[in-house]
Amino acid sequence: MCRFYIKCKNNLWYGFFNHFNSNLVTQAISTRFHGVSKAEFSSLNLALHNGDNSKDVWQNREAFCLGLGIDAKKIVTAQQVHGTNVLCVDESYLGRGAFDYEEAIENTDGLITNVPDLPLMMFFADCVPILIFDPIKKAIGICHAGWKGTVHGIAQKTVQAMGSSFNSRPEDCLIGIGPSIGPCCFEVDEPVYTQFKQAFPSLTYKQTSKEKWKINLWEANRLQLKNIGVLDKNIICSNVCTKCNSDVFFSYRADEGKTGRIAAIIQLKS
Ligand SMILES: [Zn+2]
């Protein structure tokens, strides 16, 4: 199904991008397998904001992080709002939102850091996870690009924030676009289509009926990154649709809104 997915130590599965140097960075995207959450959150729900039992979520987070050699107590998370705020985090943010959603960083959809052993984690159910690694300046970023974030350039803004904070050059940045709703399934009506058409006039749009269009979020994110100088060869897309594979991933659309969240996580090694 997905060539990126491997089984790790504690019987969990995770995906990773093999163009990121594993000596320098730890990164993973989770599945929904082998957690302890019940019912619609079954079973490896990693998010606290969707109504799941927080003890189960913590157990899932610990198991997932343990398999990666990451300390779950250190994870830095955000209250994602489909916006374009990007925050540069340092040691003072360690553990923000690890146990308690109220403590997650407010109103933020992109996180960046150059501090080793500081895990950045975000949550997804169809929205696009984007991981960024600058091997030259030794800096990382992560962002949550749903359709609104994609239209408003969250991926671009996260790479640009790495430029402002760490002097990262777009041409040095490696990008991983994770499992999310694919061009096969992401169908929108005219108001959303119009926003995309304005933001990405050169993208290919497939009209499926009088008032419906299918949009490729992966290509919209690739395009906006290439527009600021990220190299096409450095952008790897997992090409895995979460709605088509809702047995493996939580999918907001497949599960009609009541579902868990997979996580993407990235941490610089010390
Ligand atoms: Zn699909």
C-alpha cells in the first residue's frame, strides 16, 4: 500500500521519508493500528481535542513515541485552526500540550525549531501533513495544510519562517508530503474551487459535475513550495490517500467527521 510504512519495535507501524538523513533527524507519520482508543477513535488516536479519553490518548502517544526513541513528555503540539501562523519554538516550549490540550500552543498551524531533542507533533485526518528538514542549517519544520492552509500558503510560510529564523535556504530544504486526502477524493464546490483557481491558476482541476471539482492538494503544496525556490526533486509525496485507505488512517470524510487523528512528528537528533 505505502512503501514508506514499516513496523517498529513495539508492534506499531509508521511511515517516514527516506530522503531525510536518519542520522540527523527522527520523523514518522502514524497509522490507526494497535492503539488503545475505542469506537470511532479506534485505535491509535493521537489527538486530545476530538473527544477521546485523554488517558487512552496518552497511552497511544507514549507507545508511538517509544517506538521512535522519542520522549513523549517532551512533545510540542499546537491548537491547529486551519490558519497560517508559524511559531519558532525553543526549549521553553518543551512538553506544551503533551498531556493537556489547553496547554498546546494556541492558534498555530506551523512549528519550526533548530533545537535537538525537541519533538514537534501535529494531528491530521485528511489534511496534509508537511515535514521540512534543512540538513545544512540543521533545522526542522512541520505544518498542517488543510484546504484553507493550502490556499493561504502555510507550507510556503513555514519554509520562509525557517529562512527568517535559521537562514534556511529553500533550495536546501527537503520536504515530505504525508498521507492525506488525495486528488481521487478531494471534491469541492464552487466557492472553494474559486479560491484555489485564484491561488493556483496553473493547477489542473477536474470538473466532476455542474458544481463540483476535484482538487490535488499535494500538487498545490508542491507548486507553492517550488514558487519560493524549493527544488522539485527535494519534495517527496507519499501519494497515499487517507480516504481511500481509511482502514489504515483516520479520515474525516470517510468517517463522516467522527474520527481520531494520525500524527506527524519530527525531531532533530543531538
Ligand atoms: Zn482517495
